[in-house]
Amino acid sequence: MFTSKLTSVALSVLLTGGLAACAKPAPPKPAVDTAAFAEDVKADLHQLVADFNAHDAAKAVGHDAPDYVGMFHGQPNVKGPAEDLALTRQQVADPLSKVTVSDETVDVAASGDMAVYRATYAYDFTDPKTKAPATEHGNWVLGYKREADGSLKVAWGVIADTPAATAAPAVPPK
């Protein structure tokens, strides 16, 4: 009896292991071309800037994901494309409104489904107080993600101006 049970257990282990060895492993995921993804992000951002500079608020906001969140210095967060469209319409109503970017970098997640874009920007506009032309400089950071349909969209954006540097107070000698 004991031999019969031992044989049964051994046979069960052998068959289970043998069947598992016959099962095909899941195919590996294809390697992510992070350089291509980074170029896609830059191309999308450049189109977004071109749309904004053409004063086409709807096209500029068309780059937003449905759950987009925008964080602009000195303003409440913008939640979703509808709120972003209202703000963007105000911005592009100014005939001087124009954005340029430089010093761009893109970091792509190893999974290939998200990327972070960072650049410095110059924003030309009409100063609402003085009615004179003005230029704001700052940092622009955007989180890009691939949507379920494969499209590339901006999930979040942070725009932070960099005020002019002020002179540091003199430090007395020791």
C-alpha cells in the first residue's frame, strides 16, 4: 500500500513537471525603442507649440489626455481638456502670444508607455498691467503617455516661470 501511494505521488510529480516543461513560455515583450519614443514626444510637443503659436486653442488642447492636469504658476490647476481649452483660448486671444522652447530633454520609461519632457521656454505676451510687450522665461515639464488606442497624449504639465535673478546679499568677511 505504501509503495502504491509513493508511486502515485512520484508519478503525479513527474507528469506535472513533464507537462509544465511542454508548455510554451510567454513570448518576450519586444524591446522598447526609447529613442524613437523620445522623438515622437518631441515631434508632438513641437506640433503643440505650432498649434499654440497659430492661435488655434482647440488644436493645441487636442494633445491633452482625457485626464490631463495642468499646473501653472500662480493659477489654480487645470483639470481636463475643457478647462485647458478655456485657459488656452484666453492666452491665444493675445496677438503677441507665442511660445518657444529650448534645451529639450526626454526621459522614456523602460516600459515604453510613459515619458517626461523638459524644456526651458520663452513666452511672449502682452503684460495685462502695462499693456506693453513682455517675455516670461521658465521651465516646462510634461508627462506623456500612450493611450489605449496607441496615441501619444499629454497627461500632465507643469509650467514654472523663472524670475530674474536678484543680487545675493554681500557676505561680510570673517
